[in-house]
Amino acid sequence: MTRFTAPVIVVGAGLAGLACARHLVRAGRSVQLLEASDGIGGRVRTDAVDGFLLDRGFQVLLTAYPEARAQLDYGALQLRPFYPGALVRHGGRFHRVADPFRHPADALRSLLNPIGTPTDKARVLGLRDRARRGPVDRLFEQPETTTMQALTAADFSNAMVERFFQPFLGGIFLDRALSTTSRMLDFVLRMLAEGDTAVPATGMGAIPAQIAAGLPPDTIRLNVRVADVSGARVTLDGGSVLEGSAVVVATEGDVAARLTGGRPPPSPRSATNLNFAAPRAPLPGAYLLLNGESGGLINNAAVLSEVAPGYAPAGQALVSVSVLGDPADDDDELTRGVLAQLREWFGVQVDAWTALRIYRIRWAQPDQTPPTVTPGARSPRLAPGLFVAGDHVEHASIQGALASGRRAALAVLAEPTAAASP
């Protein structure tokens, strides 16, 4: 039996790095997990601010993700679901769009609203049916176009595309032009059909915390920045050198490319998230709110304390607003512009709201414009002893991050290294 005297060094304690580390530990390997920031989770973190729980960017868990089902304990996360549908702002009011299988009465009542035609709504069922055929992995082997081209080919009206699909899918893909691969369209539609859209009761940061709880004490080292990676050797910013049996670089794509000299990084897609404290919820219910009108900064919003009450202190509400990209306006200007649009939606009650925090997330997702690579088609092994993980290796989702971490761990376990001793 091979005995490994040096640990596997995992660089980056986001979901991919944490998943990789836990798989390796469960296989009996020693792991050192290095994180440059002051906390785990990467983009999936939750901050406590004045009694509110603020996720770093508007994020949700699609509970049908196969990797999440396999790797996470949903019961312990105390998941709180959104209403399966949305409220779409158009023509000065909100219109409901509902999942006809879960809320048939709501769907019937919304059949004639201006968010698309009845024929459009029937065509959504056709897309859903197509996406649910065959194994999930097969979706990423299909011929691809852009999402916009796929919707056009399905004969959706301009009203349906502009008022519903652009804000809804644009918020998921961070791409209101819908240039994202049609493979992701099919994947997301299937996940929405087969599970809930949810957040943990104590914030999205509960997901990485749960994975990290499965690691031995002292596995994770925070505030440790890696300057260089060469094979199974890591050089830290201060010049210290760590020798491992293998190294897995599980950082954002641009950092991974710089450290490994490997694949060119995909372009990032950015997002901006604004959080407001309100004396009461402007709308009751666990709804996703979509901007189905042509103007304004807001793409989507949610009263997160209506979804998971623990996101706000008792007697208050938390309103989360998403703006696509990284606007040139400074934080004060951006806040004023968003509040002005919210005032159009909810009236003068918005004047009593307090801005809590803005998150500008430069690398919120890797670009997924076609042509894309089938998940799992690229080996995580870059060189002897050197591996890569992250959603940029698979696809931009929690599913992609967790899957890439698992696949990187399996690749490490499959490779004997020079650091092993008999």
C-alpha cells in the first residue's frame, strides 16, 4: 500500500476546493487547504451586518442539483424555498408567473396577463418537457446555440422574451442578452422542474460551512496568499515554500491560469448586489421579483426575509436587489438610482429604507457563450502532481463547482506521485 508523507495542497477554499478537500480526506489523504481571504466559501459567503444576514451577491441553491444532493445534508441546512414562479414588473404593476404543475390555479389566473401570450406559456411546457428527457449529463452533449437563438427557434414572442426570459434567465446567467449556451438553458429548466429554488435558513454561507465541518481541525489556513505553483510545490507571498504530494488549484479562472500557466481564463461576468433594511416587507410572500420593463438599473430583487425569516431581525425586512454588471456609478450614485426605481415600484415607503451594504462581484461567473466544453471532458490534471478545479472547469453553478472538486479529487487519487513512499 502506498503511504503519502506530504499532504495534498488545495489552493482556494471556495466550494470546489472544499469539496475536493473533503473527498480526499474521506479517502484517507492528508490535506492542507490554503485560502487567501479571511473566510471560506469563495463567492458563497454570508456576512452578519446589524442583525441582518447578507449573502455576497444574490444566490440560490437549486435543490435538484445532483452533486448538491450527493454532497450536502439538506435537512441540516434548513432550506427555505422560493415560490415556484415570479412576480414580473410591467406596465406599472406586478404580474404573477407560476409553475403550472405546482400552482395550477395561479398559472390559470395568469394565463391572459401581459407577460407573454397563452401560446408562449404552453411553449414553456414544451421546453421543460424536452429538458427532462434522458440523463442530465446528456444535456451538455447536445448541439448548442445561444439561449436567445434557442428561444427564437421555439417561436416565443418578443413580449415573452423581453418581459420574462431576459430578466429571469439574465439574472441566472448574468447575461440579459442571453448569449449563454442553450445547454445551460436546458440544464436550468430541468433543475427548476425537478426541485426547489431555496436558501439555507442561516444564509448561503451555511453550504461551505457544512462541507468544511467534515475536515479535520487545522486543515484550513486563512489569509495565506499563494504566489506561485510549480508541480506539487507551492510558494507563498512571503517566500515560504510548501511541498505537497499534489496541488489542486481551486481558485477563480484568472488566478488559476496565472498560478498554473494553464488554460487561458474565460472572461468574467460581473454582478452588483445592494441590500436594504426595511421596517416591513414591501410585498408579502417568498417571491422573486423581475424587472420586465425596458428601463432601470434593477434586473431582479427579492425580500429575502420573506423567504427565510432569519435573514432579518424581528420586526424588519431585508430587500436584496441585483444589478447586472459593475456600473460605473460610485456606491452613493448607484444606491440613489436603485432607490428611485424601487420607489416607482413600492411608493414612499422606500424613503424609510436604509442601505446596508453593496457587493460588487467582478468574477461572479465565467462567461458561457458558445462554443463551450462538455463538463467532465477536460481532465483536471494539468501536469504531474498539478490539478485544477472550479466552476470555470465545468459550468457556472453550484453544481459545477461541487462536481469539479469531486473530479479533481478523483484525479489526484488515481495518480501515484513522487512524494509517496512505500
